[in-house]
Amino acid sequence: MTIETNNPEETIELGKRLGLGLTKGTIIGFFGDLGSGKTTMIKGIAQGLGVKDLVKSPSFVVVTEYQGKFPVYHIDLYRINKPDELLEIGFFDYLYGDGVSLVEWAERAGNLLPDNAVKIKIEIINHNQRRITITNLSQPL
């Protein structure tokens, strides 16, 4: 499915709707250029999952864990140079843990991201508008 949003608020709202239906064990990989809105979408998903904390990009720490109705693992692979580095940070412990894993820059995981992961590609249309393509989602929005 492909959806266009007109501003960051609509992207957050789309994320919230998505987050409301997620279950433990869901893995979502995010793809898009720098500044495309990956973290913005994740903020909405976290809100939909009941996270009260301020969600921000974890680029400097790789993984930030939030608590909502169950754990939310926000994993940012921007600083990962090769998939082997993921083993050092316990990547699979998060992916197959007891929460939802939200993986920014998922292309840097190589083939370590499972085939059944939900994939969200965010494209910049203009300053505010985004084209968001979601694949492998088993629930309606």
C-alpha cells in the first residue's frame, strides 16, 4: 500500500494508526534518505504503542528502548558499516525479543532482516510531502 502525507503531523498520525495494531514480535524496517521522515513515522508508531517518552533518533547509541504496552526497540543503523557489526550489538536479541523492533536504515542490515519483516519506504515528494510505501503488513490500517 502507498500513502501520501502532506506534513509531519500526518506522518505521525499514520504511524499512530499503524502502531495501534502491532503485536509483540513485529519487526519493521525503515528505508529512506536522510531527513525523509523515518524518525517522524517512528514517533507516531511509538505513540500508538503507548510510549509516553519523547522519541528521538538514536543515531549515536544505535538502540533506544521505550516502554509502551510492551517494549519498543528503536534501532538506528546509520552508523553501521557492515552487517557483521550488528552481531556485536545483540541485533537478534532485539529482533526476536518480547517487543516491537523499529529498524531505521534497514538496508544496512543486509540479509539479516527477516523476509517477513514489514518494510516501510519513505520518499520525499517536497519539503513537507512524503510518499510512504508499506509492504508485508498483515493488518489493515
